[in-house]
Amino acid sequence: MRSFVTQAVLVACIGVFASAQFNPSKPPAKPVKSDIQYIKCQVCELLAKNAYRQVNDMKKALRPNQKLPEMAVIELMEHITDPTKDQGEWIAKIDLVESGDKLLLEEQKELGDCGVECKTVQRAAEEIVGDNDTDLAEELWKLKMTRSQFTNWLCGQLTKSCKTKPPKLPADRKPGPPFTVLDEQQAQLQKMMAGMKEQGMGGTVYDRDTIMKKYMNGYDDDYEDDDEEEEGPSAVRGKQPSGAAKGTVGKLAEKASNVAESALSYTQEKLSSAFSQASNLLAGDKKAAPTAEL
């Protein structure tokens, strides 16, 4: 019985993540590569703007006479094209809007669901950075250029993303999907799942009902077989009908779901506190920061 309790807990924990954000029947979004030619220059300009701003913010947070670690800029360039990372959130705030024969990038205030348009912008940004990440990191670390100069250097000289005008948008091109705002909890879960995948814990995510069917089928038979091996009065008392067995597992899964949700909330609060304390230390906060207990 203990093994089934463990299974129920795992099912519920995975179900919490899956039911909150991910639809197992929905295929992952893919970029529209043919659209990149219309937006590459705009993406390059936004990439330059966000990279420059983030490095400038890091420098402003330094203590007097403190130098910006080069690794911090290298890490920025590693994540600047990933919308699931803080450094790449700017990608998830872009909406592609058709305007006559042009495809324009409109920045939104809130994060959006990273669907087809988000993936298209991400692919364009990845092509721009490409093998230039070291050169970009070096120039940003020195930060001797103004933002305008850096943008011209990146998009005009280094990558030539803005050297030529984009072609006109075909009149028969099908408009893209509307921008869908992602609420805070969904964004946190998306980042958490991306982090798990990065650590090798990713994979296909199923909803709770699917997992129950996938892993709990045959539970009743196993339960009854175990009872039949027993002898004496305890065997009679131990047998339960299949309906009761399913009810037991259902209750366990429900309780485990509540525990998992509470644990998730608690962990998020502690992680937020830990990150805040780390930021204060990096910013030169002289106050002693208590250790976060996870």
C-alpha cells in the first residue's frame, strides 16, 4: 500500500504543475522562420536596447570602485535570447502586429504566453547573437559606447541585421495570433519547469487524469492479488472492492495535491526571499542578511 501512496503523491505533485500551466495535448510552439526577414532589424535593435540597459543597471548597482564581473556579462549574453530567463523576458513582451506591408514589433507591459510569435522573435534573436556572444560581452563589459552607438555597431556593422530594408509583407499572409497575457503564477511555473528541464528533469508533462490512467491502471488487481496471498481472517478483512480502492487512491491524490500546492507556495516564498537577500549583498547592503531556510 505504501508504494501506491508514493505514486499518488508523485501524481498529484506533477498534476499541480501540469494543470496550472501546461496542456499535454497542445504541441509546443514553433517559430515561423519565413517571418524573420521582416523583423530581424527590429529584433536586433530591441536586443541591443535590453542588453545595454541590463549591463548599465548592473553597473549602477555596484559599490564605489567595484568592477563589474566579466562573468556577469557573459551570463547575460547566454540568457538574453531565452524568454524563460529574467535576462530574456523582453522577448515574451513582444507582440507582432501587421501594419500594411510591414510586420511591426510592439512592446507590451506584461509577459505573454510564448507562442508562435514569441518563438519567432526568439529565433531571430538567436541568429543575431549566434557566434557573436563573446564580442558582444566584451563590448558591453567595457561599455564605452553610448546605447545608440552600440546599436549601430551591433545591427549595422557586426551582424548587418539592419543593412538592408526588410521585404514587403505579402498581402495574403495570414495574421498571427493575438497577444495572450501570462499571469504571475503561470510565469513562475513556466520558469520553474524550464529550469527543471535545463537540469535534466524535464520531459513530457501530463495532466493529473492522464497520469492516473497511465500509472494507476491495474492497481485494483494488484491490490486484490496481494490480499489473496494472505491467509486467515486478516485476508477477509483486508479485501476491498475495486471501487473502494479507487476511492482510497483518489483521496490520497487529493490530499497530496493540497500538500504539493502548499509546498510550492512555501518554496516560492523562500526562493524569493533568498534572491532578494543575495541582491542586497551584491548591491553592497551592509545589513546582515539572515540565511533562508528551504
